[in-house]
Amino acid sequence: MKFLQFFVAFFLLLFVNQTLSAQTKHVFNPANARDGELVEYCHTHLKMKELLQNPEYALEKEKEDQFFDIALKKGGVEKGTIYKIPVVFHVLHINGVENISDEQIYNAVAILNRDFRKQNADTASVHPEFQGMPSDVEIEFVLATKAPNGACFKGITRTNSALSYDGESGSAQVTAIKNGNDVYIGNWPGNKYLNIFVCGEIGGAAGYTTNPNPFTAASMNNGIWILDNYVGAIGTGSNGGSRTLTHEVGHWLNLSHTWGSTNNPGLATSCSTDDGVTDTPNCIGVTACLLNSNTCNSDNAFWGFDIRDNVENYMDYSYCSKMFTAGQVARMRTAAERTQTGRANLWSSANLTATGATGNLTLCKAEFTTDRTSICVGDEIQFTDDSYNLVNSWNWVITPSSGWSFATGSNATSQNPKIIFSASGLFTIKLTASDGTISDDEIKTNYIRVQPQAASLPFWEGFENYTSLANLNNWEVYNPQNNNAFTIENTASYSGTKCAKLINFGQTPSNIDELISAPINLSVIPSSQIVTLSFRYAYRKLTSATYETFQVYISGNCGDFWSLRKTIANNNLSPLTASTSWKPTQISDWLTVHVTNVTSTYFTENFKAKFSFKGEGGNNFYLDDINLYAGAPSDNLVLGIDEVIDFENFSLYPNPTDAELNVQFNVQKQESLRFEIQDLAGKFIRQHFILANEGTNLVSFETAELSKGMYLLKISSASGAKTVQFIVN
């Protein structure tokens, strides 16, 4: 018998999951949207209609409705008893605006509690005919601080998944969260948590939920779906949409729309239906704040006379919702007391303890964030304490101990200090947080990257000197998905033996990977001069339908702001395909690109370039011979692969020069050197041969006969060459 009961329950749960996931594409109906909005406001009754197509599910719902009506007539717990509901916000995102901040969620919870406790000031401004009717539900919502496995968290989970924008399948979104969130992998039971799913798209609605039912009591699908821009009043939210969650929680506690159990406001037939609440006048519903609306003359017996619509009710579609009635409160509190639907377990003392929703907070984890992690020498970084759930003291330690200082007003015990970095290098940050009893450390190794002093032109990078791109001052790898990223390829290149490779083959679509340069000094370049950024790449599409994009950005302020300068996409990136993991094997596999719109606005001492690839599950991408130089585009390297001489104590002065250029350097043994002066196009001007002696050498050149402008000085020996630039005034 127990096996049979289990089998039936399993079958029913499977049906709900399938029903939520196997929906047809919903067509937007503007009649179901609030005025001026492009989503239907609520799909709760639509979702319930889909579930009720199953006779067994419908029978369960019918029985619960009968028991609920009996319980409602008996009356519930006396007023004065406060129900606390543990809440978890599950943010499903792809690192876009839908990945809302913790602060926006905190704001949403505050609004929810304000509305359910009648602490909203606008209750005083309800229409005179409804004055005195707004009621305190005496239900409060508390962010859970313990996951199902007991792990401490903020009451918020985050899951990176493209299903955030695949709202036709609510169950698929829940499954993605179960399998991929950052707190606890598994089921979050609906009889222990009020699960709120924040997504970028939920099937054309602003929000929806499922009404109480014993069948779904413990299911995670027993929750609320809501768009990110209908959560709270800050961030992506707004005042106009901030009561949407109040509306959906009303449904979750067994309220219907004020016009009855349909998803459609404005239907004349709704005058003959009722919402199950005696003190809400019959109406057909509005989609705007129409305070004089009086759509039905068949108001119920509670009123005994014709009265206008209660458009300011949270369960209508108006923009001026601000109240629940006493009848709605009784219905919601009865729903909260139903053991069979799992609602009563939520606020039980045992469950509040198990979910960490008692209000007795302790330190759980030390954590911090920054406004940026890659800066130039002399820049300031804002550190923000993000520790939870109770913190009253902080201590910051930065390693190494030199090359930085606290900004005015900050010190080692500040909660959110500002720190100025005066030397290049990688810095490790340690935060010790405490609640007075418990302490915890958060250590982020090599977390802050302070770029080295800017390189000068001409600049060339062929990746020959690296075994890895991790933790380099020279290059920063940005990989928000924490999967495959730009790395060093040892068996493919255009010149030399190495290049940068993005392992794009087999990656999840919509990944964005970036490779960012260290600063390069362009401040000495005359504004009239041409600067060219060139590079070579190799790529194949996975299929003819693969659409991937490569973009080049530049910055004149060390990466604080980026400007797009080049986009290569789809067949322009490559019309050729390769169905397996591909790499270039011949020179003809490579293309050379010239970016010529590096304008004088960006001729600063902290110029940077960024190479960004947006993948869609295609093939590998290779990058080589990044070249930045003053002058017109050239397919040849201005600073080439033979740049291998590393003179000790090398200096070039004065630069710019008027009449004489001095070159000072150390060599370890006597050797012959050739000094060749070229223009920026590589055209030979003149040369000198020098026998350098062991130790320090000083070589001087007359430059008076040279025209004003920029030149290259190439120093060659038997072991290689070095090229530097100088300017003649």
C-alpha cells in the first residue's frame, strides 16, 4: 500500500514538472498587461489552469479547496500571532542585468514586509469609501540563513544559466537551479522555504506562482517566479513594479484576483464571479489607477449596495495598489495554517531554526568585493565588506606590505576602506571579520593587479616568453564563467612558436572571454600622428550556422572606460568550418587585421587594448602578433620576433631630442653592434657600427639633420636585436 501511495505521488509530481516544462509558446496579450507594459502582469491562474488539466491533480485541488473553506469558516489563530516565513531568492542569470544585487533583494524583502504589516504610509491615502479597511496581515518574511544541508548563506543563491531567458519552462529553470547554484546543489523543499525565482524571462509574465495544494507541498516548484525588474524599487526594479511580489505572495497564500479566478482583467463575465472574499466588491479588474472605476452593480451581500471597485487592492492590476482587506487577511492566515499544503511547517519554530530564520544572527562568512581588480600605478580601489550574517569588526591585511597606502579616512579596521596602490605588482588581500565571538578570514591571493609602468611604442606581443597567461602583469585574462579562457598555445603560431589560444570548442554558448593589455604610453605621440593597432588571428566556424563575434576595444584611462573600435562577426570572422577541435597549421590560416581608428583622444600614458570574443559553442580562436605603432598600417611587424636582446641598464636620452641622441647600456662581453635608424614604415635612413666593450657603453648620434617626427632605432648583434623609438623635435 505504501509503495502504491509513493508511486501515485511520484507520478503526480512528475506530471507537474512535465506540465511546467512542456508548455506551448505564450503569445503576448496586451489586455492582460498593465497600461504601458510589455509583459502580462500575472500568469498565476494561467499556470493553475495548465496544472488542472490533469484529473488527479484537479481532484487534489478540489479536496483542498473544500477543507480550506471549512477551516476558513472556523476562523484561525487570533490576531497578534506573527507568522515568520523563511525566504530564499534564487537568481538565475547569464551575468547580465538580471543578476540583480543583494541590495535590490534586501529592498524587495523590506517592501514585502512593509506591505504585509500595513506599514506603508500610502494606506492613509486610500479612497474615502475604503478608509479604515487596509489590514495588517501579521505575516513577516525573513531571508533564510541556512541551506538544506545546514550551510550558512545570505538567503540568496545564484545560478549561471541561459535558462534565465527560457521562461516557457518553469520546471527547467528550477532544475537548473537545483543542479547549478552557488550554495547547495539539490532540492530546496517548498514546505521549508518560500522559493522565489528571479529570471530574465518567465514566459511573458511579470510574475506567477502556484496556489497551495498538498500535492506540491514539498516540491521546489511550489514557489514564485518573477522578472528581475519587478523585484524591489532599486537597481533594475522600480516603484511601479515593486508591489508585484506582494501580489504574487497573495496568490501563494490562496488569494485570487479581485475579479475572481481568471487571468484576464476587463471581462464583463467577471461580474458574476467572486474572489472568495466577502469585503472585496465584485469587479472586472483594471490595468491602470482608475479610482472612479465601478464596473459591476452586483456587489456582494457584505456591502448591500453598489460601491466602486477597490482598485487600490494588491490583487488588482492597478499602479496604485496599497492594501489588503480584513477578508483577504483571514484567507491568507488560514492558508498559512494549513498543514496539508506545507504552509504551516514554514513558520514552525523547528523550521525557523533549521532554516536560520529566527533572527538570531551570527557571523557566517567573511567576504569582500572591489569596484575593480586591475588598475594602473597611482589608482585607488574601493573595497566593500560583503560578510554575512552579522559583523561588527574588520581587519584588512595587504601583502606585500609596501607599494600601497590607505586613502584619507580609511584604515585597517574600516568596514569599506579605500586603498591607493603606488607600485606595480600583484597584491593579496586578507579580510578578518568578527561578530565579537566568531571570526572568519577571506583571503584572495594575487587579487589586485597593478599594471607595470607603461610600455612605449612600438609595442609588440607574440607571447613567446610565456608558459601561461595566469597572474601576469603584462596581460589580464577576463573569464567570468570560470571555464576555458585565453591561454598559451605552444604548437601553433604565425611567427615564432607560440600564440594566445581561446579554447572555444565545447564551451557553453554566450560565453565572453577577454584578453586585456597592460598600459602603453601614447602620451608622447603628436596628435597629428597616425597610430595603428594590428594583430593576426586564426579561426574556423563549427558549423555554417555558428555566429560568433570578435571585438577590439581601446581605453585611454587604464581600462576605466572602453571604446569599441572593431567588430568582426559570423562569416566575416571566417566563412570556413571545421567540425572538430581546430588549430591553424599553415600561414594561410591566419588573417591580419589593422585597427586604424586609434584617435588622439586616446594618446595618453595609460592606453590599453582589449580583445573580446563572444562564443556560441563554436570553434577555437587563436591570436598572435599584436602590434601597436605610430604610422600607417603595415602587414609586417614594426617590432618583430627578433626582439630578444635584453641590455642591462639600458637608457635612451633625451627623448624627445633636438640635436643629439644618447644610448647607454651595459654588456657582459665585448661584441659588435649595428645601430640602424629607420622611419616608422621601416625605411632605412642610416646605420653605424660600434664595438661595445664589456661594462658600460655610451653611444651618441647627431640627429639635427633628421626631420621632426618619430623614428626607430634598431640595435643588432649576433644574438638578436632590440628596437626602440625616439622623437626628434
